[in-house]
Amino acid sequence: MFNKILVALDRSEMGRDVFEQALELAKLTSAKLMLLHVLSLEESSSPDFMIAPHIDYYPGWNEQSFKLHQQNWETFKTEGLQMLQSFSSQANTLGITTEFTQNPGSPGRIICDLAKVWNADIIVMGRRGHSGLTELFMGSVSNYVLHHAPCSVHVIHLPIPAKSAEMIIENTTAVS
């Protein structure tokens, strides 16, 4: 039985699916939820990476660029907290005890560390669907968590787009 469910979220559409599945699991098991958003440059909606604040010798990087980057990063943080507050409110309305936190760092490590410290029974998270060279160069948060988590991990995969599903069916039919 699950008593504590750690839910790793990002601001993508997949994040909503992850939350809804974790919410259903919490309803079934009367578990507590811990919602986590990791502030990371790996998230697709994060602001572009800034090399350094005071680089006058790189064209395009000046004090104004730095201030703009800082404003974008603050907006990113605020939107992450708003997402967590919204999801937490939805869960609390259903009578599910819910906490949330937003931490900066490497997503895989932050997820595993929080699962250990919070004593989670299961981690619910999404998978971006990277494979092959993309996964090799960009890494896979879900792969890292699967291999380093101190508890069970439930990975939610992206749904297959309709066109891809049709191609799979056609290829399967042609082979048969």
C-alpha cells in the first residue's frame, strides 16, 4: 500500500497527465502527495541559458541582456509555483493531504534525494520520450530515477500520436 506519493512535475501537458494519474492513485490508497517541480534548464519552457552576467567581450551579452534573463527566470519560477499551488488546491479539495516544493538543480538527483528524505513509497513521473542519440546527449531523467530511486517508480509515457499509431498498425499488418 502507498502512503506517500512523490509526484515529479513539469509545466508541459504531460505534467497535467502525471498529476491526474497520481491523484487517482492517491484517492485509491488514501496516500499523501508531495508535488515537486525542479527548476532546471532541461525543462523545455525554461529561459535560455546565460553564460555569465558581466561579459562585455561577448557580443549580445550586456547588463540589459542579463536583466532580461533574470526577469525571465523569475517568471519561470513564479509560473512553476503557481502550477504547484493549483494542483495542490485541486488535491486538497478532494480531501488528499498535499504538500509541494520547487527546488533548483539536476532533476533526477533532486527527485531521488527528495524521495529518500521524504520517505516516499512511490515516485510518479513522466517520460519525454527521448531515445537513441538524443537520450545519450541530453540524458533521461526517468532513466536516472529508475536506476537511483530509493522506492518504486511509476513512469507515464507520452501517448503515441494518431499518425504514428497508424504507421505502427500498417507496419505490423504488412509484416504479418
